[in-house]
Amino acid sequence: MPIYEYNCDNCGRFEFLHGPGEGALTRCPKCGSPVRRLFSSRMGVIFHGSGYYVTDHRSEEYRKAARAESAGAGSCSSDSCGK
């Protein structure tokens, strides 16, 4: 269930836990004054399992090319070594 943050001119800021299908509050539950919903900056997202990273969705051709490129990254050619 989502938790939304609201601001009441009389009571100040408060959080409200909404149930399924409930709309946004228009009145303060304590004093009945109009409220404004705030954009909450405290949002946490946790990704479980696979499929969330770019590497989980790359094609096999891309992975082969990346492996070949990283394998050759440590080697020197005669033109670039020692200069």
C-alpha cells in the first residue's frame, strides 16, 4: 500500500497510508482543512532476481564481442607499448 505525504496549513506535514483503490486525500484527517499532496523524496526501490540489469538483456553476439574486447584489453601491440 502506498504512503503519501501531505501538507495541512494547520497541522503541518503528515504521511497517510492509502488502502487499495483509495484516492488522494482532500481534507486533513485531524482538523478537516484542505491538504496538498507533496512529492515525496524518500523512495526506495529494491530489485530482486535477474532481468533488471543491462547485462541480463544483451544479445549473445554482444556478449561475445564484449568478452573478446576485454580479453584483448590487457595486451600491448608493439606500436603502443613502452611509449
